[in-house]
Amino acid sequence: MLELTKVEKSYDGVRVLGPLSLRVDARETVALLGPSGCGKSTLLRLILALQTPDCGTIRFERIQLDEKSAQSARRRMGYVIQDGGLFPHLTSKENVALMARHLGWSDSRVDRRTAELCELTRLPADALERYPSEISGGQRQRVGLMRALMLDPDILLLDEPLSALDPLVRRDLQSDLREIFAALGKTVVLVTHDVAEAAFFADRIVLMRDGRVVQSGRIAELLERPSEEFVTRFIEAQRSSLPEPAA
Amino acid sequence: MIRPAGRRFGLGARHLLMPVVACSLLQASLAVSSPTVTIGSKKFTESVILAEIAAGLCRDAGAEVRSRNELGGTRLLWNALLSDEIDVYPDYTGTVRHEILADRPGRGDAALRDAAAAAGAQLSRGLGFENTYAIGMREAQARRLGVSNISDLRDHPSLRLGFTSEFMERADGWSGLRRRYGLPQRDVRGLDHDLAYRGLVSNSIDVTDLYSTDAEIREHRLRILEDDLSYFPEYRAVLVMRPELAERAPAARRALARLAGSISTADMIRMNAAVKIDGRSEAAVAREFLAERFGIRGQLDEREVVRSVLHRTAEHVSLVVLSLSLAVLVAVPLGILAARRRRLGRLILASTGILQTIPTLALLVFMIPFLGIGTAPALAALFLYSLLPIVRNTHAGLTGIADSLIESADAMGLPRRARLRRIELPLALPSILAGIKTAAVINVGTATLGALIGAGGYGQPILSGIRLDNFALILEGAIPAALLAIAAQGVFDLLERVVVSRGLRGDARARQS
């Protein structure tokens, strides 16, 4: 599905990422975990071809991403960012339908798809006609998810989707999101700094530090066979919020 | 903070009429228990100007004036005067003698005056100029040939003569003139009045007949040849008045007497030209004359104020609207370009900024060699001044959009053009509109300087007011200009409510919390 090979990225001569290689298989849910500044968001941007790597290659469905292939590739990726990244001048519905409209979808097709997604994300129907500034943070995030899913993408990329929410809303959305991922059966790459969140969602956790992968595996593996001391330290630091280890 | 724009706009529209209402109230209060003088005029410019001058004098003398301008013909006015419908109207001695009294009076003014009195009308003393048939030629040619009176034409038999058809046909026209002066010219033809002037200007004829106070005399630099053998009848301008005016409105009657001998032929030509060629109103021209000659700061006639304010508003608004539309068409794309290309953007912002620092008067003067005087250079200058606020706000609006939103649009796979159209421009719209609004308000103010180069507008009365030291006249331009600026702001506030997404406005955000 997605294959990064020896990817590197520097800003102003300072390397922020790589060399890094990573493979994400179809239908796999992967969490990119790490402290802030570890390069996990940069990695997501490289996958979306919002930025190009200095060296190395990124393949999406076996096609190498470059400026030419980026645009059509992006339409097969759904991207959700903190607080939804909604356009404030468009209503929820217009936000969701923006790309479909641009591609010339009919009204009825747009309406049908919107209704499906509304049900899937449990967005109250009246929120559709409101502007982002008029709905709650949790609703904004659901609208952002609808927008990402509108064109039925092959892969869903989420950058800290829950971090702007207060704890109660966060918990609701968290469980809804996991159900949605399960229902869709799509490939998901989720960026987070929260160990609990990573463990809650992901089959596989990719722990990063200073632009490199420290360890990749299930949470149990990271706990039981840490590749270096940093793994244990990072997880221990958030231990209190970790769910009880599975029996 | 954005207040309800509709209300603010409504305020502007209502206040536009304020100076007019104030003027009428002022006049109404002054008019209490003052005598009424009704002044008529004939249906041509000169007559209306004279009536307005008479009206101004009467008003200054405390009378209330009713104007009955542009009435049918000589006979109608005379009868209206005899039947007490009007008190005063301007006429000419020749007209009264030949058309009204049918040549009954003997020669001389005294006899004419007596005959008029016997008929029931009083003739004033001559106002100072004559409007009679006259013979004219190009000033330059007359000077070269040394021609100053009609007799001199005898020495130049090769001159080409072109007369109006009426003058050719009348017994007291060309045939009589030729006999009286013994004119030798053979090349003589009949022409339409306008064609005669055009022929003279384009050198296809050398001499024509005209009326001695025609506006065209000034316009085309013509010389009136003196009627040294007194061939043409005297058509001295006078006021025809009801005899009992002296008892009913003595102050007004005395004021009218001041007009005797006060208007020269040159004065009258100038005033006719100001109306017919420069497009000023008769009342405004009369008011200026009264100010210059008698030091009368005339109260404004409300109808005149309304008419000239409307006229100037049209001029002013069209200057602003045209230059602003043009500026929007150019400045918004420039602003987009400036936001896209950082280095080019700096250049664009710097150059529009420099334009803004050029003093208005200097810019207007720079334009004259390229665009002449009048509307065109004023439009060009206003266009240039409008660029900066719009370019800068477009640039600021586009560059101020959060990176995350641009990234969101890109991440969806939206092409750049679609991103600009669907995302960036709508998000930058409040800022762009604010820029256009700023430009519009500045534009309304700057356009008053357009009057300096003949573009008209509210600047016209401001300039005249400064020249004549007439504060009321200055306000006549300054108040509507200020109100127009407020109205422009109102229009844009309204527009903002219509075109800017509710999601971007303050009230939507307020509702959330």
C-alpha cells in the first residue's frame, strides 16, 4: 500500500527526518508515536506530497509520488488534522462536498454520500448547514473526517485528530473513531504523541525520535522487548493513562 | 466590530438632503412678512441669467422672489406683466419699440419710455450692454487687416461673407447693410446660424452676422465690428417693471436700479459662455456676478441648489465609480500576483506605495500632457490612487490565510486555480472589500480636486467658494462630499453582508459561545 525507502528531509541544513524506511500494508492501522519534534507530522506531509523528500522514495500503491502523481494520489488519501482543518467560509456540508463538487458530482450523489457519512460519523444532521465557527470542536472533527472520507479514499491519514478536544468529547470520539476504522476496513496512519491513543487505535505502533524509527511493533512488544531505553522511558512517562494490559 | 450596515446606510441617505432642507428653512424664516417680487424671463440663456441677477438683487433687498423663468415669447411676457402676473422681466429697447409698441414711439429712449408708461409698464435705465445684430470676424484676421468698424470692410473686397438665412432675407438685414455702407464684396452666401460660426472658425468664410452677446464670440475669439454708421437698431437691455413696484417693494425696486449700466457687453458674453459652453447653471453664474459686482453673498435658491447638487453628484459619483471599478479590475489581480511571487510582490507593493506619495495636484498636472484636461486625467489619477489600498489588502488577505487551511486544500488534491477560487479568494474577501472601501472613501475626497482640471464634481463649488470667499458655496461641495463618503462606506458594509460568508463574520462566531 505505502512504502517509504530511505527517505530524508532537512530544513535549512538541519535534518528533521530520516534516513527512514517504513512499510504500511493494506487495511493496517499504524500509529506514528513520538515526542513533539520527532518528525512524525513531517512524515505525514511527505506521504501527502505536501513536501518532497530530499532523497529516498515514497510509493503509494506501487506508484512513486512526485509532483505529477501527487494530485491524483491525494484524491485517494483522506487527511484529517487537528481541529478538522475546516474552511471557515464554507458550511459543514460545503466543506464535506468541496472536492466532490470540484470533480463535478451531481447533487443527488453528493447528498447520498453526505448522508451516509453523516450516519457513519454520527454527526447531527442540523450541523451540516452550520459554519465551522457555529459547531462544537467534536463536531468539527467529525466533519473533518467526513470530508476526508467523501471520495472513499484507500488510506486515511490523521494528524493528532483528538488533541484539540476536551477529555469527555475526546473519549466519545475516540471510541466512535475506532468503530469507524473497523467498519471501513481502510488503511489508517495516525500521528499522535499519546501512548494510550496509539495503543487504543493501532495494530502497530511506530515509535519515532529525532526523525528516525526507534521501534515498530505492537504495544506489548514495545513494553516487553524495548529496543532501547528511550522506548521504556517514553512509555513509562505516560504510564498512568495506559489501559490495563490485556490478559 | 461590525455594526448593522443597513442602518448606517439609511442614515447617510437621509442626511444627504439635510443642507437643502436647512437652506429652505433659513429662507422661509427670512421671508416672513417680506414683499413678493415675481420675475419672468424669456426662453433663452441671456434672459434667464438677467432674471436670476434681478432675483438675487431683490432677495438681497429682503424681498421674496418667485421665478417664472423661460416663458414663451415677448408678447406673452408683456401681457403677463400688464395683467400683474409678473413684476419684472428683462427685455431690449429694440424689441419693445418694434414688437410691442409697433414703432409708435418717436426716436430716442425718452419717447420709448413715455410710450411704455402710457401702455402701463416702466422701463429701467439701460443695463449697460446691447444685444443687437452685429457683424463679426476672426480676431486675428481683423487685427491683421486693421478692421475695427464696418466701414473698414470697404477696403477689403475679397473677403468672403457668410450670413444667416434670416439676415440675408430681412429688408433690414444684408441688403440694407450693403446699401448703407456701400460694401463691395461679391462672395456672399446664406448659411445656417451654427454653420456660419463653424465656417468662420474653419476659415471658409471671413465675415458673418451674429448677436453681439453670443457666447461663441468668446469661444471662437471673434471681433465685433463697430456699427459706425448706426445701421442696426438699438437693442439695449433693460428691465420692464410694473410701475407700482416702487410702492409695494421699494427696497427691491431700489436694488434693481443699481443694475443700470453695470453689465458690459464683455460681461454678458462671458456669462452666456459660462452657461452655454461651460455648462454652469444660470443661477450660479448670476450669483457669481452679484458677488463680484455688488459684493452680494446671495442666499441660495433651494431649487438651484438641488439641481446643481444633483448634477455635481452625478459627476462626482461617476468619477469615483469608474476609477474605482477600473482599479479593482487591475489591483486585485496585482494583489494576487504579489501574494504568489514574493519578490515581484515587494516590487508591486513598493511601486503602488510610491504612487500614493505623489501629491494629488502634481499627479493631475503630470497627466495633462497625456490626457488633456477634464474627466480623463482625473479618472487616471483617481485610478492610480485607488490601487494601493486594494493591492495591499488583497495581498494581506491572501498571505494572512492560515497555512493549515492552504495545506488542507492541497491535501485534498484541489488544483491551484480551484484553490484560489474556492478557498483563498473567499477567505481573503473581507480584507479585499475593506481595501476597496478604503479606496472608495479616499477616492471620494480626492475627486474634489478633480475640479482643478475641469472634471467637475463637488470640488467645483469648493473652488468657486474659495475664490469668492463664500463659505456657503464651499459647504455646498464639502457637505455632499462628506455624505457621499459615508454613503460609500455604507454601501460596502451592505455589500460585505451580502457577499462575505456568514462563517467569516463576527456575528457567527459570537453565536457559538
